[in-house]
Amino acid sequence: MPKNTETTSKPAARAASKTLKSPTASKAAKSAAGSALAQSGTSKETKAGAATAASKTLRSPGASKAAKSAAGSTLTQRRDKP
């Protein structure tokens, strides 16, 4: 399977940090944000649990723009399926 070479950008990392600090962010949003920050500047890939949390965050109408940005970054770093 091809390796994903995407990394978290600086704006996405800032959005992830903001999400983690937010007292109103959901558990799924914080999980996706944590994954995005963990992958900042590395070649780590998103695991299934973090991808599920990111997907849930993106579908949530109450999620903030920062949370959705971090979730999008997290999903971008998921290994491509064959």
C-alpha cells in the first residue's frame, strides 16, 4: 500500500491547538485535533480511531471551524486504500 506523505500545516496545527484548548469542543473533535498535532512535522499516518473521530467532527453541525480544519487535516493524513 502506498505511504501517505502528507503532514499537518502550520494553520491546521494552530486550529488543532485551539480545538484542544476549547472547553466546548467534543471528545471526537479533540481526538481529531490531537491526531493532527501528533502528525505535525512527521510522516505518521492517521489510525482508524482518529479517522472515525475526524469524520464525526466534520459531519457535526455544531463543530467549530477550527475543529473542522483539524479534522480535515487528520483525514488527509490517512493512508490511501488500494
